[in-house]
Amino acid sequence: MVADVPRDQILIQVYAGGCGRDSLQSLQAVLVNAFPGVAILGATTEGEILGKTTSQNTIVISLSVFEDTKVKTLYADDSKPEAVHRFAKEISAQGATAAILFRCGATDGHLQRSLDYIQAIGFENPGLVLAGGQAGVGDEYIDTFVFNEHFLSSHGSVIATLSGPDLHAESLRIDGWEQIGREMQITRAEGERVYEIDERNVIDTYKHYLGVDIDLAKLQNPTLEFPLTCVRDGILMKNVPVTYHPDGAIEFLFPFKEGEKIKFSFCDISKLHQDLKQMQSRVATLKPDAIFFFSCSGRKMILGNKISGETQGFSHLCDSTGFFTSSEFYSGGNHSSVSLIQNMTMLVLSEGNKKEKPVQWGVPTQQHSEEELQSIKTLKILTNLISATSRELEESNRALYEMAVLDSMTGLLNRRSFDVMMKSELRRHVRSLEPMSLLLIDIDYFKQYNDLYGHVAGDDCLEKVGAIVRDTLLRASDMAFRYGGEEMCCLLPATDFSGARHLVDRLQENVKAAGIAHERSDISSQLTVSIGFMTYHFRGKSLPDEDTVIQACDKMLYAAKQGGRNKAVGGELTL
């Protein structure tokens, strides 16, 4: 079949379930001997895909013969420092259209993380269509292997680059998960370790919302079925815990950022079916020659015997193979390359001008028993019920939240919110030892303003000044509050004295530019504000008293008012 085909236009992929190093070495030797000079790319798996069927602990060998596409494999020893950066440059030198990457999933009982790794490759190769995945790891994180025609490794990566003038490649993905429940915030985290969610211990958060005790030795049950999620660059990033630490921290597969908004999620069967139909339609228009699937093993565990239905709808289009990964790789559309879990990604390949030809097609009908049909119908109804209920609760909670934390007149956060956030930010800054700044803002001669223009105009004035304060803030982490009466304040995390001074100057300029008339002011014909601000430095020894912190800033405001108003006075304090 391939005797007359140039060696560099052939790619052999091996998906090996239930294989150890010795059997893989033997298989590698057989293939190299039978196909000298041919590119080989292989990985151990948690399940194999061949056309309509999925299997476990089998060996699937896929042989691809290209018309005018050159194939080359590369290997990286990931145990060496800076390996990924050298690897990324080697990949870039190939000038490839697309690439398939396999990476070890676990080494010496430790799970390998690929998010930063894949992003580094994507950064160096912005136009590369990348697909693939991590070798399957199982529950015990046993050693996994990847190999090409030259190397076999339990701590490395292999990639096949595909280069050709008529090669069309698309990296696509199917999700099917939906967020559910109230929005939460990561309130304490260091890298992959998370200590607090909404200032609550992570394990307690899981117990509270999932209603079950969490086995600290097997964290992925049931957290894998209801992963925590955040949205990054338009992609729903699912994350699961992998390790519990004695200090109470939970180590996640991917790092969460402190302050990041998160929600639980679940597999929405209705959405999954809809996404599959849309994807089948899209792939059909590409007139593919080959499809390679890389589906998450966690997805397989949750969907059970229904997992084969995800690939069956594509089997009539062309030959397709793939495997179940511990993490799947994706680059598509405007997204940079990322490492995901609980997605199914696919690499769709074709050569020539097939991409431009119109196609008429229909999705083959899957045959289900009456029992299976009833089960699917029940799941669809259940997931729709959960989604609808969740949306309604979210809308109600949002309205209640706004009533509880916002000042109805100015739209700023209220005094109660200030008290809560001050406690939280003090705790965080004592840990991080970063500086924090506080601004207290007072509208000059506001009583006289009310006496002259009336209370309705006074309320309108407060609303305008509140909007100016809010719009002056530079970062999403900066917070503006109505402190009381005509006083407002701003809490500026991780802000030093010069940063606070810069914002104060901008605020006074913006108030002046608004040109709000105040004919009874003793210092100007326009409305002005006095500002006291303080930057706090922390030794990290103990939590400062909140009253002490606020009083120090209040003294600065008093000095500004005593100095003639329409002024700003600031200082620094070490606590």
C-alpha cells in the first residue's frame, strides 16, 4: 500500500491502552523495522477510538498517507530546564501548517500539567493549528509513555509537524458543559493551590454545594462530575482538584487566580446533543480526508457507554481514529493554544481544494433501544430543569445582591460592603505584604448646596459625583463606596503611594471638568472635593485593627479640609 509513497509523506499514530515500557519498546521496534524512515507518533491511553467504536486496553494503529504534505516528528525531554522553549523554537523552524502533540500525563506518580507548556508552544507558533493530548493517567497517576520512531519516554513530549501547500487543517472542540449555581470568588490562592473560596475552606465549599463528604484520598469523586469553572478568552475552563495538603490547601489541575470568578458546572445533555449536531454540520462542509479525536477520559467516565455516540456521527464522513486523554490540546479561531479537560477536541485534515466544494449531507441516525431512548429523554428533561432553575435563581440572587451591597442613590458599593471588603483586603495584604491605599472623599460645602438647590438636586449631585469617582478608577480590582452622607471612599488593592497620588489627581481633575455649579461654596463657583488618602505597608505579623486603619486616613481628610478644602492630603503608615 505504501511501498511507492515517499517516507516523509506517511504518518503512523499508535494509541496503546494497557501497555508498559517493554511492550511499547517491542511495538516501536516492529514498526520501525516494517516502516523505515516513516514518522511515528504514539501514546498510552485511557481508551481508544476507531471509527464508530471505542475500546479499552487495545492497540489502535492509524496509518495516514498524504498526497503532498511532509511529516516530521520531534522529541522533547521535559525533565530538562527550559525544554519547552527549545521545543517551541524547533517546531517553529518547521514552518508547519498543523501539528499533533502527545505529552506524558504522569511521571513517578506525579501528574504533569500542560497549560503553561501548550501556551508557550502557541506563543512561539501563533499560526500553527495544534491538536493532541496528554497520555492517559488513570486514578493512580501511574507512569505514562509517549514515543516516536527514535525515542520512548515517560517524561517527555513528541510532536508530528505537517507541512504542505494544499493541506487544510482545523482544530475543533465540543464541550457540552454548562455553568450552574451562584458565582463565587477565589479569595486566597498560590499557583495551583487554593486555600479559600468566598473566604471559606475549599473542602467545606464542596461539602456545602455538593452535599457529600469529600474523600481526601480520591478528590476527583464527585468533583470531576461537577468541575469548578472560569471563563478565559471565551473558553469555559474546567478545573478539578488533584491533591489535598495538610495546611488545608487543595491543589488543582490548573492554577486559579486570586480574585477570579468561578462557578460549578455540569454536563448538559441537551446542549451536548445540540453542539454535536452543529459540529457534524461544520465538519461535513470541510470535506475531510481524516479526523483525529482527542477526548477527555473524565468525559468518558461521566458519559459512560454513551461516549461512543460523540464520534459515531462523524464516521460516515471519512476515516477517524483517536484516544482518550488526561488533558486535550486545542487551538482554534482567535484562541491561543490551551490545555483543557472534559472537552473533545479534533483535528480535521484535508488536502487539495475540497474545502471549497459545497456538500449535501445528513447525519446518520443512531439506533437506540426503547430503554436508552427513555433514559436520554429523562436526562434531557433533568438537565433542562436544572438549567432553567439555575438561571432563575441566578437572576433573583443578582437582584438581591444588588439590593444588599449597592447604594441605591449613587450606584456605588454601600457602607456594609466597605466593612466586608476592608476586612478581606486587610487579610489578603497581610499575607502578600503588598501596599494598599485608601481614599476618603468629602464634597465641599454640601449642606450649603442642599440649602440652595434643594434635596432633589442634592441627590442628583451625589449621583454625578459617584459616577465620576467610579469612572476614575483604573482597574477592575479598585473599589468605590458611598461611605455615608456626602462622603465616598475608594479601596485600592496593591497600590503604593505614587499610584494613589496619581488617582487622586485624576479624580480632582475629573470633578473640576464636570463643572457642577455651586454658588454657595466659599472657595469656588463650582463644586469641589477634599480628599484624604493613606497608603498602608504591612509587616505580616498580625491583622491590623480596622478602626486604626480608617482613622489614619480620616486624619488626612481632616487636614485637607482644615487646609482650605479642595485639597488632597496623603500619608503612609506601616502596620
